[in-house]
Amino acid sequence: MALKVNLELLAELVAFKHYGTLSATAEHLMITQPTVTRGMKRLEEELGVTLFDRSISNHIKLNDTGLLAANEAAKLLKEVDDFTDKILNFDRLKDKFTVGSMIPGPLGFLNALKDQIAVQPVINWELVNPESVAAELSNLKEKVIFTDHEIINEEFESLYLGREYLKLEIDPFNPLAQKEAVTFKDLTGLTFLVLRDVGTWRGIVEDNIPQADFLSQNSVNAMTTISQYSRFPFFVSNLSQNLPDTVERLKGGDRVMVKIDDPNNQMEIYGTYLKSERRTVQPLLKAMSQAWPK
């Protein structure tokens, strides 16, 4: 006969493994210590095993069986959370074409392209953590996620869209403005205006421009305002240079666009999705690929 185990008790067990004491576990779960004590005894009774070593007075710790149980409970609770997320996302988004991304450029490009494509996507502007791509697709939070690498396995596949690369917008009186192209090393020591959340691009520019300072802004509006009243250089990409926000930022003609000719200045962009969604998502991705700025 299958056991029926209370998920709340499993959550208490996982918390105990993490925090190590009844008092710390109770504090984390915002319940009383006697409640935790009773819960752990009840869990042992339901399982029919001993989970704790109580040989030391006023102190308990997980025995080997308890450690195994806590590890397996953590896996089970995650599966339950994934199940719940998947059902809720399906019900909430079943009639919507949701799109996310690890980097902002493809989202802005897609948003500008919306009137030219049949599908009307719902864009999630909060960037997806690279480690969360598989989970968000599996749990149906997004139908497509733009990634900076290809993912192909039994569950997922990626369609190559094109490359994104940066250009420099710089004060026309800066000597670099007279050059046809610059490298990242040429930008040593400069101070740049940048958006705080640019995904993979942030690491690329910080790692490849020596001794540079980056004035991070939380919003595009802040970037636009500061760039219009300052001489700090900033970056645009082939995906963002013609977007309305960028055009607004460049009003006044107080910047010169300079090409960045550097081997590190390129990123391959893919549309990654569940194979089961192939027929749904590929028309949108192919339309993006055909319109991709060179």
C-alpha cells in the first residue's frame, strides 16, 4: 500500500537539513519549535523509519536515512512546484505567444517588428537567467527564449537567427571619433553609460575594455536623459540602433557612431523552444531571421 506523506512535513525536513537545528528551522518556517518537533515525529511514524539521531540530550541530527529522505524530499518538492507552475502557466498563457530572452536586443527588435508579422507575441522584458532557460520553457512560461548559444537535446532545439554586435556612440570631439573603427582595447580607461541589465553583453564589455568605468542605469528613460545632457559614450547594437528609444537618445547629433572591429564583439542569437512547439514558433523565428539587421 502506497504511503501518503504530508508535503508540509517534507518541507520541514528539508528546512531542518539546511538550518541544522529545530529552533532555526522553526524561525525560518515561522512556526513554533514544538510544532517542528511534533512534525518530525509524525513524519517518522508515517514513513515507519527513524530519521534522527537523538543520542545526545537536547540535540538531534539527521541520521543516514534522514539525510537520504531530506535529499529526496527536496527533489519531490521541486517536482511539485514545477507541476504547479506548468499547469498555472498553461491555463494563464494558453492563448498567448510568450517570448523571453537572455539578452535585451532581440526583444527590442521583435517589438519593433510586431506589426509586420502574423503572430502577436507577449514579451517578457525581464531577462531570463541562463540557468533557468530549460525550466521556463518546460514549465510553459515562454514559448520561445532568445539565447546566446544553441540548445539541442531530446526536449529542446534552437533556430539560428543572426549575430548581434555593438557600435560605439561617442563625443565627436573625442579623437576616437575620427577613426573608421576601434577595438575594445582602444576604449581603455573611458567611462561609459550602460544599462544595468544587458545579460551576456555586460561581461563581454567589462572583461575586454581595460580600466573602464561603467555608469549603470536601471531604465532606458534614465539612459536617454543622461546621454542627452552628458558627453559619456555608450553602446548601441545592430538590433537596437534604429529603435525609437535609441533614435530619441541620439537626437541633437552630439554623438558619432563608430564601428567596433574586435573578435569579441559578436554574439550569435538563437530562438530556443520545445520541439513540441516547433510548428507554432518557427514562422515567427523565420520572419525575424529574414528581417535581421546585418
